[in-house]
Amino acid sequence: MIRGRKWLVAVEIAAAIAMIATMYITSASGSTPAFQTSDCSSYKLPTGATLVQAAASQPDNTIQIFYAVPGGIGGKLVVPFDVLAATCTDPLVRATVISAQEADKRIKVGMCQFVGDVLAGRTQLPPDRERYFDRKFAEEWYREACLGTK
């Protein structure tokens, strides 16, 4: 019985080490982890605020929400881009975060599709744009951004 328990503890420790190593390797390689970690619950708009405009920047890790409140006073709320939308308690903030994250995914998928098509020869660049296309850079970007390999 004791020998079986020691074996179980050893397996649990090995599994924990493997999980930590996987998370470290994933974050060290520059790719995003499988889960987002920022908590959104502290980001709230004032009562009665309405959305005026939103701007998102994944490289800067920000979603800027410009809002107006009754009486003409407005402001800006800055939310991390990598926030977990399910933790947003303010419905307007949650909707804006979800919209920004989904738009980012659609843009990346579209860019990957286009560059992949050009590299595979399924799509031709306009003749006046071919001279600006750096195939080596495009291949490297495609491997890193779309395939997740270096």
C-alpha cells in the first residue's frame, strides 16, 4: 500500500513538472499560451456610460474604450488585450473585449490565408506589387504566425 502511494506521488510530481515545462517552453517560444490570464473584473465603465469608440492593439496589449456619460463628460478605459472576456463583469466592456479579440482572430486568419495562397502559387500579386513582396520574409512570418513554428 505504501509503495503504491509513493508511486502515485511520483507520477503526480512528474506530471506537474511536465506541465510547468510545457507552459515555460510555450511562453519562451513567443507563441501565446493556450489560455489567457488577465482578469477583467476590475474594468468597469461609469454608470450610464455609452460606447463612443473602441480601439484595439494586440502588440501594445491594449483595448481602449472611449465612452460618454450623461451630461457630456467622457473618458477612456484601457483594458489589456489578453484579458479573459468571461471574467468581465461590465456587459459593455465584455462585449467590446469579445469583439476586439474576435476581429483580431479574423484578421490573422485572413492574412494567413492570403500569404499562404501567394506562397503556394494559388494567388498572384498585382504586377505593380510583386517587387515589394519579400518571399523569404513572408515564408518566415507564415511559419511563425500561422503554423506556430520557427
